[in-house]
Amino acid sequence: MTKSPLLAIALLAATATLAACSPGDQAASGHAAAEAPATSSAGLPEGHAAAGEQLATTCTACHGAQGNAPITPAYPKIGGQYSDYIAHSLQMYRSGQRGGSPTADIMAAQAKALTDQQIADLAAYFGAQPSQLRDLRGL
């Protein structure tokens, strides 16, 4: 295995850790000091599954009911996925850090309008759904 992929993974993990621990520029982010502290490694406010369920209609159009019945195998099952993974992914789509394929570009367009609270709520909702995720090792 080359050092390049390992270095990229290590840098990504370090960046995510630093971002989650850093208070950031509150004036630039629009967050007031009186707001509740972030509760995820993505630096987001606490998510509410009930609010996320109301927002999930757009998501379930492709990912299916509860995020577990994608309309095509190209779309992943997201029901039961770790909420922090969903939050980080949506943040990356929103910022343009994740894209470049037709499906990623669709996600980027969807995530662009989401607020931090909406991302947290969607992550809480899909993270609370029954999981149909499986490990593909050994197949």
C-alpha cells in the first residue's frame, strides 16, 4: 500500500478533529455564543429526528422510505447510518468538497440550501432509522 492514501486519510481525520474542537469564527459563521454547544463531531447543533423526518421527503425520493429503499443501486441506503457520517457528508456536499460524479453532483445541489440545523436534523432522523446496512466483506 502506498503512503499517499494513508496520508490523505490521516490528514482528513486530523482536519475533522481540529474542526470539531475549534470554536471557529462566530461572526463569520453567524452563530451566537449563547447558542447550545455543538453535539456532533461535525460541529453541528443537536439534531432532532422529528424535524428531520419532516425534511426527509426530498431525501426519500431517491433513498427510499426511511432511507432504506433506494430507487437505484447507485444510491446508498442511509437509514441507520451513523448520524455524524451523514452530517459530515452533507456538509461536504454543501461546501463543494464532495462532488464530481453525477450522483455526487445531485447531492451537492440538494445540500447547498441546507442550514446547519437542517443537516443535524436529517442526520438525527436517518441515524435513528432501522439499519439495513451490511458489511460486504466475505461476499
